[in-house]
Amino acid sequence: MDVQSKVIEIIAEQAMLEPEDVTLESTPDSLGIDSLGLVESIFAIEEAFDISIPFNANDPSASDFDISSVATIVAGITRLIEEKAT
């Protein structure tokens, strides 16, 4: 399973939606994911890919990780996986 599919699966599960209801343009807000749900999604993604996401749950805007849409989350995770591999 590729990164994008796995991230969408995790986010869909958190939003209690089907994966096909989550698009790359979806935002956490548009999916009804609140801050706690977002933190749980981040933890699940970290566990799934064995990475550490630089995300401050207390101050998301201060994080060096763009969570504005599913596409930016996928891009950020892909970058972290590539960095870990080098």
C-alpha cells in the first residue's frame, strides 16, 4: 500500500468516513476532524510509517508540518519517510 492510500485510510477512519470520501483536497475541518482527532490521526500515521512527525498539538500553527489538507499531509509524510531512509 502506498503512502497516500494509507494516510487516506487512517484519516478516513478518524473521520468515520469511507476512504473514497476523502480526497487530496479535503481539509481536516471539511472532514469534521477536530484537534483531538487530528492528534490521534498523527499518532496513527507515525505508528504506521515508523516516523516522528514534527507536530505540536498545543500549537499546530507553530509546527513545521503542514496539515492544511490531505495532500499536504501526504507530501509531508513522504518527505519524512525519504529523510529517514537517507
